[in-house]
Amino acid sequence: MSAVAEIERPRTRVRERAEEQSSAMSENQQAAIRSLANDLHRLNQSVMKAVESGVSVELVRSARHHSGNGCWGDLLTPVVLHARG
């Protein structure tokens, strides 16, 4: 084993949760959820990378998108809370 311990990353299970929740949806909806899950996974990786570089990040809802048929989704923006020099 190496002298430097590898940092254990949190397991968010984004993809697994998305698959579980989309099982009763249409193919088009499932494809959209898979794409969202992949993007969220990459976003989580980017947040962890930013934190490891010395920046604290908070994701806040900047707006809510409405489809006009009763569906909505939160839009996010990052807020840098602290940068370590």
C-alpha cells in the first residue's frame, strides 16, 4: 500500500437513483433522465475537484424552469463561499 492514502470519494449513486425513479417513464423521458444523471455525476465530480483545490462551493437555485404542462425544474448557479490562498 502506498504511503499516501487515497481520499475516499462520497458515493452519490446519481445514476442508480435516476434509473430506479425513471423505470415507469417513456423511452424519451428515460433518455432525458439518463442524460441528466450523467451531467449531475460530472457536476458532482467538478464540485469535489474544486473543494480539493481549496474552494468552498454552494449550489443554489437561480431560477425555476416551467414547461407549461405542470412540469418544472430547478436551475442552479455556483456560489464560491471561500477560497484558500
